Amino acid sequence: MRSPKALATPAFTAAPRDGSQAIQRAPGLSEEVYEAILARLMALKIPPGARITVDNLVRELAVSQTPIREALGRLEGEGLVVKTHLVGYSASPQITRRRFNELYELRLLLEPDAAGRAALAMTDDILAGLTQAAGVMSREGSADDRARYSQFARQDALFHDRILEVAGNELIRETLAHQHTHFHIFRLMFHARVTEEALDEHAAILAAFAARDPEAARQAMRVHIERSRDRLLPAFDL
């Protein structure tokens, strides 16, 4: 996630009361607000289950309610925010251990095979697109570790979705996309190790794709998912 930055013609001149950087009005304002709230959710600055007050976000980001409500609606669609009638918005509860285990069981059933199929369909252009989506070329993209963590959660989701797209089974792709797996699992803990090791694993998957080796791709994807599961499981013991 890129850090919010001042733009040429701000609509608000008051600085946020907490000293954080204001978001300025611009054509991409809704996206900026979405990114800012997503970063707070992914970094657990807004804890799972916590109420999200629109007025507080108005003060923190120095924007009107409209882009905030748009962003919250989008996050609700992604399963990260819950809207309750007559109560308002809150951060979605943390994923349960049972649900976590079920998601990884599903992924291990579907994604290694999809990686093998993708390797058979690989072209140079597809490989270039996957390399960009994997994030391995932008490991030092942000000085803000928490912003980088949020950004990587999105990149990871995009990388896996692109592989499923190349594999060609739209039902599997839609099924996994509907789970919003990557956003939920990355909320379990914040740690730089999660991103660094995952990027190394992405590089191994890309190497298998570059070799057009379906068995190596299946194995690299299986190792990646198993290691992702093992990295995040300790969060349930905290």
C-alpha cells in the first residue's frame, strides 16, 4: 500500500488531531481511503471485532464521510468489515482455528494441482505478469513495515488468483476468491518474517514456471502453502 500523500488541491486544510497524515481530496480519494483503512485492519490497529466509527475516521483521515462509507462497503464485501443494523461497522472477528485448518486443507487440495496446470500453459508473457504479481521484484517497496505488510497481503492474493486464472478452472478460482483467504490469514499476526519467507517461496514457484515443469510447480506450491500454515498457526497460541 502506498502511503497517503498530499495532492495539489486539498479540500480540507485541518490536520488530523492524532498527528497522522491527512488524505487529501483527489480523483483517487476513495482508493486512498480504502487503502488507509485496510492498512489499519491488516496491521491490527483496528483489532478484530472492534467497532469502527465513521466520525473517528473522518477526524483521523481529514475527509468526508462519503469516501469512508464507500471504503467500508468495499471492505464489507471482502469480509473484513461487518455492518450491523442500528449499530454500525465493526472489524470482522478473527478467523477461528477450525476455519483456518479448513481453509488450508482446501488450498492444499486445489492449489498445487492448479500450479501444475499453470506450468503447462506458461508463456513468457504470462510469466512476466506473474513475476510482477508475486512481489519478488519490490521487496524494499516501503519503509513502513506495516504498510508493506498490508500491500503484501494484497499481492499474495493477486499472485495466487493469477495462477488459478492461468490454470483455467474458473469454478476453483471463484471458490477460493470467495473465501478472501489471504486477508483473513494475514490478520492473524504481523511479522516481517511472514513476508520475507513467502517471497522466497514465490520465487521458487516462479522458477518452476520458468522451467515449464509441472511437477516442480506442484511441489513448490505445496511447500509454500504448508509453510504459510506453519508460520501462522502459532497465532492461535498467543
